[in-house]
Amino acid sequence: MTDMKSAGLTVSVEEALRIILDSVRPLSGESIPIMEASDRVLYDDVVADTNVPPLDDSGMDGYALIAADTAGASRDRPARLEIVGEVQAGASTEGKEVTKGTAIRIMTGAPIPRGADAVIQVEDTEEEGGYVRVFRQATRFENYRFAGESIKVGDTILNRGDRLTSAKVGILASLNHNTVSVYRQPTVSIISTGNELADIGEDMQFGQIRNVNAYTLHAEVGRYGGLPLYLGIVKDTMADAREVFLKALGSDVVISTGGVSMGKYDFVKDIFVDLGIDILFEWVKVKPGRPCTFGKKGDKLVFGLPGNPVSSLTSFIQFVRPALLRLMGATRINKPVVNAVLDEDIKKQAGKVFLLRGRFTIRNNELHVVTTGNQKSSVLRSMSEANCLIVIPEDTTRMKAGERVAIQLIDHDEL
Ligand code: AMP
Ligand code: MG
């Protein structure tokens, strides 16, 4: 159809990723309730305007006392202190003071009364007739939690670009933030191309297969914080597809699958050109996933992913995922790559990076990896059994069992 097909722009995996990331302009921010903010990315730094904890308080149930009063105390020779009061968590310490030879009964989280410089835990004491016997020497500031020891006024406690983990949501709560500024979630239109595709529930005609890609990609988009919008199957003609691609350009990101290879009816790049999408690359030196078109129109990112179910998924992981994370302002976008011991021999051709579907396990504190079977890019089964991609460099042609190999941990959070 077009002569750009065979020539085209071929890039390495690294170049492809750089081109994509250079094209991303992070989205704007929005304010949302912290109860809905898990996994979203912070749009602003968070600076503490209160101390956490707000007051010095006790880390244990026990007795607030003066450590020096327990000097030399032991089981046999306990220190004996007069109990002059009690402070409960949430109660005031007004009018309460520990002076030499006295102690105040105190609960975990209760403010430390004036005069005390330590809390001895209840397990090391015995109470009797208004006195407490202390069976060991207390150290100064033992079980003593200082105001601001967790967070001090003025600390930049969370940073723009941080993903909000549960602990970070808790930090926001501790600082009395009911809402938080986060990056907007990108909207992502998903289109499946192919005359042979039947959607779930549709009757299968001779020669048809189920549409798989829309569903794997819908799941992936959601997993990385995008808002997926499935626009259905389009036939392999400009006439059928043009309107749908045009509608898709209403989203921040467009992902189509199929129709970007060398076949006579691979028309997706013609649509890109027709709709004024600048094509920045067309082929990547990687297997699976060689046919992979990326373009942009204004700030819209458009991915023409390959049709084979494994290729579209691995291409998503390598290229679309980091783009979505960057759109959402995330600073951490790399899946960890670590070394593992290869437990089988591998042969491959030179000239492309291979991403083999693998499963790693841990034996004797070491990572070991094997492939998960049939590596054809049409065989999703081996991808569904994989927990990593084994990365074999462009120029390597064989690897022996026992050698160390790089594996990308696709189920691990980004570092
Ligand atoms: P294409 O690049 O369009 O020639 O597609 C390559 C291969 O992937 C063909 O065998 C297609 O049938 C298959 N394929 C394309 N799209 C999908 C899809 N959405 N779900 C499952 N298989 C697909
Ligand atoms: Mg096709």
C-alpha cells in the first residue's frame, strides 16, 4: 500500500523509549480526596505545617519517671516511687508533674507529664499501695517519643512525582490533608484492527479468532493508572477505521493493535498519515514486537502496536507503560532488571534484542530462570505463565545453562 513499509524508521529499544519519553508532556493536576488517591502520582511537594507527633508522648504503657531515680535498680533491689497521678491517651497533663521520688502511671500515646524524662514499661514494675516498684534501671528518654520525631514543621515530606503508597496516604492523613493534588489520569483509547477478529460473545465465522488484545491492553492501562476506553474492532479498510481513529484522538493516548506490519492490508500507518499524526518510528529491533509505530499529534501520543497478542503486550510494557507513567508525572518508570542464573540453553539470531517469556524462582537465595515454553508471538499462554522477560542482547546468539542473564521483573513496581 505505501512504500514507507519496508524502508521505514527502525530504532533500537533504547532509542524508541527515548523518542517516546521526549514526546511526553506531563498532564495537569487535580485535587482529589485522599481516600481515592492510592497509586496516584503527587502533583506538588507536600511540606509539613505541623509536627508529628504534635507533643512528646509515651511509646509504652508504664510509668513516667525520672530516670536517675532508678539508678542501680534490679529485681532484688527495686526502686520505689510514689504514684502521684495517671495520664490516659488523649488526656491533659495539666497540673501533673513528676518530681524526684515520684512517678505517674501513663498509657501508650499519652502526653508525657512535666518533669519526667523516661517511661518504664509496666512489665518491669509492680504496683502496690500507691507505690510502684521498678525492677531495672531506666535510661533517659526510653520509650519517649519526641514531638516532631516523625515529621517536623517545614520538612518536605512527600515529593512531586511520588506514587501514593498506603504509607504516603497515611502521612497525608497525619498532616490533616483531606484532599491532595495529583496528576490527572490519561485517557487511553484502544482500537483492535483486523477483519478476522470476533469479539467476545459474537459468533465465530470461518477463519475468525477472538479479539484478545483489547482486553489485555485494557487491563494494562488500568493497572498503570490510565483510564481505558475500548472503541471496538475496526475492519482492515481506511473507510471503516478512519472515523474510529479520529474519535480516538479525543483521548490523551491512542493504542491500536494490528495492521502495522508488511501485509498488503496493513493500513494503520496510512491512517496516521491521513490524520496528520507525525510518525517518529515504525520498527524496533526487538523480538517480539518489531512492527511498532509511534507517532504524535500535538500532545497526543499514538501507538500502533503489533497484532500478535504477545507482541502487543510486550510492546505495551516496554513503550506505552513508561509513557503513561510519565504523563502522570511519575519519576519512577523502570521495571527492575536483575541478573538470574539461566537454567537452560538458549539460541537466537543476532540483530535484535530478544524478550523471552520466563519464570524466575529463588533457590538458595539466588534467582534462577527458565523460559515458559513456546515463544511464538501468537502464543499468549507462555506469557500468562511468565513473571519476567529474559533480555538477550542484540548481538548475543547463544547462551548456556548456568550463565547469568538479565531479567526484567514485569510484575514488580517501577524503581
Ligand atoms: P497483523 O499485524 O494485523 O497482521 O496481525 C498479526 C497477527 O496477530 C495475526 O495473526 C492476527 O490475526 C493477530 N491479531 C491481530 N489483532 C489481534 C487481536 N486483537 N487479538 C488477537 N490476535 C490478533
Ligand atoms: Mg491485521
